[in-house]
Amino acid sequence: MQPSAANVSLTSANWEEREKALLASFAMHSKDSSGREYPEAGHPYRGPFQRDRDRILHSAAFRRLSGKMQVFTGDMGDYHRTRLTHTHEVASLARTIGRTLRLNEDLIEAMALLHDIGHPPFGHSGEDALDECLKNDGGFSHNQFALELVTEIEQRYTAYPGLNLTHEVLSGQHYRSDKRDVESQMLEIQVVDAADSMAYDAHDVDDALKLGLLNWEPLQELSLVKRACQAVPLDTVDKKLQRPLLVHSLIDLQMADFLQYSSKLLEGAQGMDSWGVRKARLQLRMSPAIELEKQELEKFLFDNVYRHPRLVEVRQRAATRLRQLFKLLVAYPERLPDRFRQWSKPWGTPRAVGVYLAGMTDRFCDDQYITLVEMGRSHAIDWS
């Protein structure tokens, strides 16, 4: 007979004992967390990283990722990834790696869900445009903006600004903002970065083939693709199944290689804790051969997909709209929504305008461009 909720002892010992039994010594254990900027009492049945994951998942900034392009815009169809679907795919891959290597899955998932939350509308073209607009005010980085979102801008609690995430989850985003000390990061941070790379390599191939931006013939000349094709019977299946089979094989190939190579690296880390592994500067990675083949694939995607004329046109149009909106709102800050006008006092008008634009979805940005620039309306709408 199952115990009722009333009979279950809801204490931190539940998740602490679970981690002690399942995690390797070199994983980041929740009991060793450095805590939060604003101290909080522990939760009876969720560890600190579980709570962080839930706070990120329920944030408005996370939901807005559904309206932000990954590589391709909504004008090109509805099959391809958005920032939100990409984020979920990264979290799935990262958790698989974490479980296999006996790392902290809750911490990994929280950092994976957070990793792209600061992207502005229209992907990297939007980021480049905002960085140019703000060149005299510190520039713009989506990784830094993610930190601003979860420490200052999101407001889900009354006692303090932001989501009050643990220092460990924030450290993953700090690392992404400044990678000067690449080799001394928590293993969980390294896992998220590896999963991100696996996801966009395979899924950008998928989306580009589906949209007709890539042809099979030149793609199959690449070493990593050749290797992936050898692992699945592409020639014996219906053409409709060839693309998903290739994508599955690309992910599986990278995942298996990363796990095999990293597992060997971790053999000498048994008995070390998370800090010890960081001090030893242990770096999880794929084998050198697969790394070289990944680099070849990524260069191919950069030359043939990310610079495709159809994408270049979209990016130029998006960048122009963001620049015009920025110029207009800096010149007429009274048109900003109320809270951004208030932020212009401590931050300065350019930075407040940059934050307003960065938080937009693609469609919201287009709507505000039409409303403010083309129609000349006097007041912008808040995206909150």
C-alpha cells in the first residue's frame, strides 16, 4: 500500500540521501551549494537546484523564447526550431550526459534552461544590431543580458529583484559571459556547453535540409556526416526517413564519443569532490578526431546556411528595424513604457532602450516597429 503524503517525511534528507547514493564524488552536490544572494529557508522536498529549474521554467523570459528565432524565422515555416525548442533539446541531451557520468542532473537542467534566455529578437543578427547601438554604453551580450533578466528584471517575488537563483546556476551563465577561465569550471557547466554544441550542429542540419537551404550531395562529403551515414541504413529506407535518421545518428555519434572519451578522463577523478576537479582543471570533451570533424561541419554550416542569401536578407531587415527603433526611442524616451522610463534614470536612456528591445519576441518587435516607426504612435507597449 502506497504511503499517503501526510505520512511521508518531507525533509531535505530525502534529496540529500538520493544525491549521496546516485552522484559521483566529483559532482556538485546540493548540500555543498554556496546558497543565494538573498538567503532563503530550505524546501522540504525540492533541492536548491530543483527550485532554480522551476523558477526559470515559470519565468516570463523563458516563455518568450517560443517567439524568438533560433536560426530561421517564422516566415519560413513552422517545422524548424525556436529558441525554446532548442533549449528543451539542449536540456534533454545535457541530462542524458549528466546521468551517465553521475553528475547533478538538476543543476545541469537548470543551467541548460537558462543558457539562451537572454537572446534578443532575431537571433545573432539582433544581438549584433544591439551591440552596435550600445557600443558607447557597454555593448550588448545575450549572456550578460540573461544575468540581468534573472537578477534584476524578472520580478516574481516581492522581497527582492530577480529569481534569486543559486550561485552555482548563475556561475554557469557568468562563465558563458566571460570564458577566460575555461578549464576550471564545474563539470555540469561543461556538460551544458557540450550538449548545446551537439544540438545545434545536428538540428541546424535538420532544419536547413527541411527548408531546402542545403542539398544532400555536398553535405555527405563531410567526414562527420559520412561517419553518421555509415551507422544507419539510409539507402534502404524511404526518403522521408533519411533526414530524421541522419539527425539521430549525428546526435548519437557525438553523444557516444563524448561519453566514452570523458568517462576515461574521469577515471582519475574518483574520490575528488567538485572543487578538486576544478582545481585539477579537468576538461570533458570529445575525442580529437571527432572534434576535428565537428569543426569541419560547423564551418560548412557557417558558409552554406548561416550566410545563405535568404537568411542574410532576413537578418538585414531585422537589424535595420532594431536600429531604427533604438534611434527613435533614445531620441524620444517619453514613448517608452513606464517601467523602462524609470530605469532610464539609473541606467541611462540608451541602456533602458536596449533592455526594452532585447526582451522582445520577433513578432512583438515587428509590431512595435510598425506602430512606432511606420504609424508614428506616441507610446510603446511593455512586453511584460
